[in-house]
Amino acid sequence: MALPRLSLVLATSLAAVNARRSHDSHKKKHAHAYLQFCCDDSECTPEVRIHKVPAVWPNPALLDMSDVKEAAYPHQPIGTADSNCGASPTNKNRFTPITIPMGLVSPNIDYRHGADVDTFTDWDRIRCKDGQLFATGWYKKYTPQECARLCSKVHDFYGKQCTHFTRQWITTDIEEHSDSCGRDGDSATGDIEVPLGGYASAGVGAGSYKYRGQCIFFSSDNDECCSTKAAWREAGVDTDSSYCQDKYGDRQDAWNSKHRSWRSSQDFTPTSAWPVTSRGRRLEALPQGANAEHPGIHELILLNGSRLWTVEEDLVAEDVTEADAQPGNVATVRGQVQSIWHKAWEALAAVPELAESVHR
């Protein structure tokens, strides 16, 4: 299985009329760049989606989200398509960003119409509210691309799939209103010419990140995991669902300053269950000598606070170098991998509180 591949994008800014530095009182039309992903459980292709308001008065203020660019592997020019990630990808999940419109018309129509074409915009600092399954530990390897790949991998977790994920961060050196805030060390950082609304301003969601992040996985019937007023009553083909209303009451937006969230198209089906496959006891700690930052080793945090470890054995096996490939060393590595692999699988299924909470 190949590691998630990284795709760099070239920096291209929108016209100056479409950008401003932050959400302040200046009456200037502006845009934002948001990342979306086309993934299966082994690799992800980044795509940049520009959200802007092209209309001028007296036309209504509505977001145009049709401007999507990708950079096919390896580092092709913007607009070069990935053959596996067209408009309707085959056996791939498309992860679209969840955003909240700001500057709405009053009285409200549908939480998507703006009051003024020059000030209407949206923002993506949102945490999913409904259906949390489990989270990872805090590590630099948990980039947005890696969170999307792991969400695609989650399958039959007590009967649940991953429909949404949230990536959380704590520390960043990037200005709060920049499209790449929280992505220090992103592969496209050096290509960014403008902080907002450019094709490279959001990065590509991968690279050698400077600070730790966390992936949080959800399974929700609601289109936007009950995190936005706009989609509060939307559940697939049901445009008047009471799902969120019944669980949480009146419409609400789940603002959270150091989180971004995505919705999966649910078009990819893994071939095996992950991460639960068997029953047994908990594995309380990572065996000595194992590297927690390795992309194939994951610390998982369950809803009851329990922590345990799981291993993607094929990814760990790929990292055995020629220097390590001596009979004794290989046996040691394999032994460690098998120890984590089997005990972690067993640990997940052995927590009755988790099974009960997942089925609520």
C-alpha cells in the first residue's frame, strides 16, 4: 500500500477586488480558498475550492463554489486532472469542507443568502457536533490529508462508518485569518503569495508539519454533522429532516477557532473492518522502541477516555530499511508490529462502554 501522496500547487492569486486581509469592517468583496480531498484508504489528492461572491448589486449575494483546481501527481500545473478524481470519482471519497456563511440577509431565508455582495462570506473554523466515534492522539503526522485517508479507512466500527472528520490544532505561527492557519510546514507554504483566496493559500494539507494536530472521526446522519444552521434539517435526499432538532434543539453553528471539518461523499468502501476486528484486552502503552510518529502507527482515544494503539502493518513493513533488513532486526520489528497489531485490535472491542455509546 502506498503512503499518502503529496501534490504541490502553484500560487495563483485572485484579482485584488476579490480579496481582503481579514473579517473586519472594510466593505470589500473577498474570497477564501478551502481544501477538499479525493481519497481512498491509501492515498489522497488535494483539491482547492474557491468560495467567492461574484454577483454585483442588485443580484443576490450567494456563494459561488464552482471554482475547483487540483494538481495531479507529481506536481503538475494547476488544473491538471487526476484521472481517478473527476467530477464523480470512482471508488473514491470526496471530502468537501464544511463552512458557515456570514453576513446573512435578515429576515433569514435559508442561512445561505447574504445581505450585501461586498460583505457576505463564509468561514471554516468548525467542529463537528454529532456522532463522534473516536479520535487520534496528538502528533505532527496528522495533517488534513492524513485525517481524510484515515476517515476513508474506518469501516464497520460497531456498525458505523466515518461520514465526517474534524482536524484540530493548538499552536500555529500563521495569522489567524489566513487560509493556511494551523498548517505550519505545509508542502505548499513556500508557494503562497496571498493569505486569502489564492489557489495555493490553503496549502495542500500535507508535508512536514511543525506542530501537532489531532483527527476526530464522526458518523452522523446529518449532512454537516449538526454543526451548521444552514444544513440543520438536511440529511441526504431528506431536506426537512428533524434529526438534529430532535437531538440538539434549535439550529446552531458549531464555531470553534482551532478546528476545520469535512464531509465524506461515502463513495469508497474499504475491504476490511478498521479499527475493530476482534475481542480481547486493552493495550495500555506503545511497546518500547516503536515510533509514535510513524504513519502506520496510531494512538486512538475512545469516547470513555481510554487510549490504545493500532498498526497498519503494510505501512510499517514498507519502512524496514536495507540497514534494518538483517535476520535478527527483521524478526524484532515484526514481533513489535504483531504485538501492537493484535493487542490493539483486541483492545478496541473489549470496551463495553464504547459499544454502548456508539449505538446510541
